[in-house]
Amino acid sequence: MTTYNTVLLAEDDRAIRHALERALSLEGYRVTAVPDGIEALAAVHRERPDVIVLDVMMPGLDGLQVCRVLRAEGDRTPILMLTARVETADRIEGLDAGADDYVAKPFEVDEVFARLRALLRRAAPAPGPAQEEPGPDGTTQVADLRLDPSARRVWRAGTELELTRTEFDLLELLARNSGIVLDHATIYDRIWGYDFGPGSKNLAVYIGYLRRKVDQPGLVPLIHTVRGVGYTLREA
């Protein structure tokens, strides 16, 4: 029996909603399409999908509000945001609401497919290969940063940090390769499964937001940029 991934699509623009619904269906997804945030929440409460696609700008309850409600309820379903707002502050607002990734409008449908495949892969329980062996209790430790991959929890200097799914995956990748400089292409491949090219700011946005949570004032910075190459996690 064939199993299809289920997608909840919330988009108020009828033309975009119908076009994306058809494209996702042809790609093999089972799609529930709704025109606003209120119906999106109702649909999730009826039957939890494998992944959610939310337009940011919707009347009534917008995509950010839907995202916040679901995360407050403890729902960790992967969420991809569709947004015409491409400024860094707008992207950070989406990440802060609990979104896992975003696609800027206008978008190529193949990019949406690639992002969804990456989110679904990361939602799968099987862990990927690691460079650094976990400790005896299954955690990974770098300086005063400790990650528990099985529980998807992380602490810095004894304080637990609240991370989105993508933020945790990115931090875990850096921690498991502590001291190794990972280039942009490698990170894109491991986290998103797709290299969005040299013009993409996707990775820089996530690194910047992760720094705000991990490298707080008064703590020794652990996330370092190697200009022209990539990023590494290590003590100074």
C-alpha cells in the first residue's frame, strides 16, 4: 500500500492556492488546501499533517499567528512559510514564531518541493552520521553547550534554549563537527538537501538568529564565521 505525505496548505490568494495544490498533488502529496488561518488551525486539529505550508499575509489570522498558536500547543509539525516580505527582520519574525523554513514570493515550485523534502527528511527519526561521538549519556558537549539529540534539547551554561527544528538541526551539525569549518554547500546539503546558490541569504539568516540564542552577552562566542568559506562551532 502506497503511503503519501500529507500537506496542509493555507494561502488566501485563490490562484496561487489552486496552482500550488495541483502541483503538490501531481508531485505525490495528499493536500488539504484552505484560504485562511482559522481554517488552517481547524484542519490541523482534525487531522495532523506531515508538513504545513503557511502564507504569512492572510486576513483574520495570519500565518505567523497560526504558527505561534501551534507551537504554543506543543505541535512540532514542520512549517514552511510563504512570504512576500523578504527583509531580514521579517524572516526573523517568522523564525521567532516557530517556522522551520521560508520561501520568498514569487517562487519556483521546484524550490518549494526541495524545501518540503528537506523538512520531511529532518522530521524522520533516523539520525544522520556524525563526526563526533556522543557522550555516554547520548549527548554532545562543546564547551558549556550540551545537546541531547534524542530529546532535541539544548543547554548553554546550564540554561535550556528554545530552538526551532531547523535551528536545532543546524546547531547539531556544527556541534558534531566541532572545530571543523563547514562550507556553505555542505551545510545546505546536510540541512536543506539543496544548494540555493551563492546569492541566497537563507543560511546567513539562520546563523544570525542562532547566534542570538546561543552566543548571548556575557558568554564566550562559540559560532564563528570563516569569511569566504563557511562556519564552525568551537571555543575562541
